[in-house]
Amino acid sequence: MDRLESKFRLLFALFCLTILTGCATLGFEWRRVEVPRVAVLDPIYKLPTMSLAEKEAVLFNAIIGRHLNEDGYLLYESFLPLSDAENYQRSHNSADLPAWHGHWIAALAMKLAVAPSPEVESLLQQAVEGLRTNFKATGVIGLLGRAYLEYGGDEPLPWMATEEQRPTRFWQKGANGFWFRNGVAKGHYSAAVFGLSTVVGLENRGAISLHAETSKLVRKTLGEIAHYLIDNYYRIVDVDGNVTEFGRLSDWRQNGFNGLQLLAMLRACKAMGDERCSEEYDRLVASGAARVVALTLRELGDLYARAGRHKFGHFSDDQAIYTNAFTLFLNSGDEDKKVLRYVESALRRMWQFLRYSRKSYMTFIHTVLYGVSDEEFDQAVETLRMFPDDKRRISKLESEDTNRVQPIVNQNIDSHYWKSDYFKKFTLTDASKRMNVEYSGQDYLFVYWIGRYFGLISEEEATAPVRWEVR
């Protein structure tokens, strides 16, 4: 009897093991990750040998000297010399200025947390005033433009896109002697709010100490943007009364990307003591917004893992998801644990594939929030070391869509790197040369200072010279 019972127990154990193995196999197939290969280095610029700290100084001073307009607003693409009146005007011709300006604000805030100085705080205040100039240009408090220019003419300048050329994002005459480029998107709001929310979060945590005037200006601006969106039922309504092409955040019940953006913004405003934002945040949470974030972004992460990220566009969405997760974390308290768990479950699933991107931006934020492997972290630091110290445009490049992750030195300089397609390879030609058009380095600055503030990059590592092995 004992031997028979032992035999049945053994058979039952084998049966259970078979079932479990089958389930595990099915689960593995469902979560199978298409691990991308990494392309060989084929640099379009000389690998930098200056330290991370020296590169920060070079790119920081470049922005101060060549990438700020008279209002303190970041000009991402500067035509040099900027002192030339025509070059100065043309340098305002961008479709994404609020987004990159938001990263400039965030970079200044993170720098203040590590290396406080009156100069940096003054730049921060000017940056917020520059962002607010959008309200003056559009004539609507809370409404941003894709770009703006103080210009009193009645006819557009030759380089300004007209309605016939770009029906959803053209230059139009605004208010108070300004022209602005309309059709601003939710991604621009996301990044602008990210900058302001970073300031609020760091100040509330005691990491930075601002003068009362600067603090009040930051909080007023963030509150006005949030109230504008609330008033318009989470839609971006342009001066003409129409919702912009990419301006609908109102479908947050089905779209986790939108829900995360709203939760991050409203939570930062709630942290300021804004009662209206507090009520809206609590309403969205009670309505299941965080759960929608988890469900939809986990599904997106699984899709990336199964099919490969290169098969989808909108790489800037990944960056926006991580910026919103970061500021939500920065401004949350103990009462937000459930919301943060939902967001964590979403980002961990997205990390299935994004861990192979080698993007310092997402890797550093993921490290702060949840941790990454040593290999993933080292690759992100290497990317930061490879980041160009000279962001002048290179002409006559050839490009190719690939299915391999391209190291940053193989990617185009004409970009805010963390939102770029990291599968597209650029190659020098015999006609390639540097041009008098320069791109600002706020993409590097934010990542560098978040690394310094959270102890991911020590001062010793920051000042160590960079050496590359000859292969």
C-alpha cells in the first residue's frame, strides 16, 4: 500500500510538473522579447574625450550664449551668428519649442539641486518668464504655441509656414505684436509641464530653495496651464476655437498615455495646494485613470517586446511616458502608493524592450524609480560619454532604416536625442561638413544632473577623462 501510494504521488507530481512546464512555456511565448542586435560603431562625429562635467559646461555655455532669445526662451535650432537679425528671427522657426524648453527648465532645476547658484536661479526665472511669453503671444492664458516671435509685421516672413503649406501647424499673427505657430500638441504640454513640475517637486522635497518671486512664478504658470486644460475638458483649443490635431487628452479613459500625463500634471498642482487640481486628481484616480495607465501601457510594452520597437513610430511617446512617471514620483506622497504601483507595473512591462535602447534618459529614470541591471546602466553611461560636445548640423548625410539599435554616434545630431528613432543609421558622405546651424544640448544637461543628484554619477566619475579603446 505504501509503495502504491508513493507511486501515485510520484505520477501526480510528474503530471503537475508537466502542466506547470506547459503553462510556463506558453507564458514565455506570450512574453517573448525580440532582442535587437546592436550596430557597430560608425561615428558621424569624433568621439568626445572630455569628461562628463566638462561637456556639461560646454553645452550649458552654448545655450546661454547662442540659444536663448530676449525673453529667456530656448531656441533649439540656432542659425549662427545669432547676432544677425535675420538669423535671430529664423531661429524661432521650430515646431517643438515648448517641449525642449521644458527640458531646459528641468535641467536648471536639477542643477540647482546639486550646484546651487544665483546665476542658475536667475536663468530659471527667465526660463519660466520665457515660457509665459507664449500666453502673451497667443493672447490666451495657458495656451502655448509651437513657437513664437515678436514681430509687428502684417505679412508672414518668408520662412514662416502658411496655412496652405501646413494646415494644422502654421504661423499666424497673434496678440501684443507677436506671431506664433499654432497647432500645439499634447506632447509639447507634457514636456513643458514636466519642467515646471520638476521644479515644484524638488522645492517641496527641500532639494532646492528658491526666492519667493521665482517660486511663485513657477507655481502660477503650472496652475494656469492646468486650469486651461481643465476648462477645456482636457483638450487643447487653439485661438480659432478648434481642438488642435494632437490636442485631445480627454480620452484618458481609453488611453493610458493621456491618463499618465494628466495624473502627473494634476498631482504636481495638488502638491502646490491647488484645490481645483486636487479635486480633479482625486476624481481621475477614483474613476480608474491609473488602472487604465497600467492596462494600456502594459499592452504597449508587450507589443514592443513581441514585435520589436523599430516597427512602430512616435519614439517621443516613450520619452514622454518616462518624464511623466518621473514627476509623478517626485510630487507624490504616501497616499499615492496605489497609483504609483499601477504606473510601475506599466513601466516594467515597457522596459522589456526599452532596456535595449541604450538611451541614458529612460535608463536613468528607470534606475531611480525601479532599478536596472549593471549592464543596462553601464550602456547608458557609455551613451552619455559618447554624447556629442559639438551639436552643429552635419550636412549631406545618408540615412538608412535598420532593425539594429544604433549607438548614439551613428544617429543624427539634428535631434533631441532621447525622442529620436534609434534604429535609423546616418552615414557621412564625401560632401558632409559642419554647418552654422547649432542644436541646443538640454537633452544632455537634464540626464547629467539627474545622474548627479540621485548619485548615479559621482563627482569623481563626472570629472574623469574619457578614453576610447582603439579597435
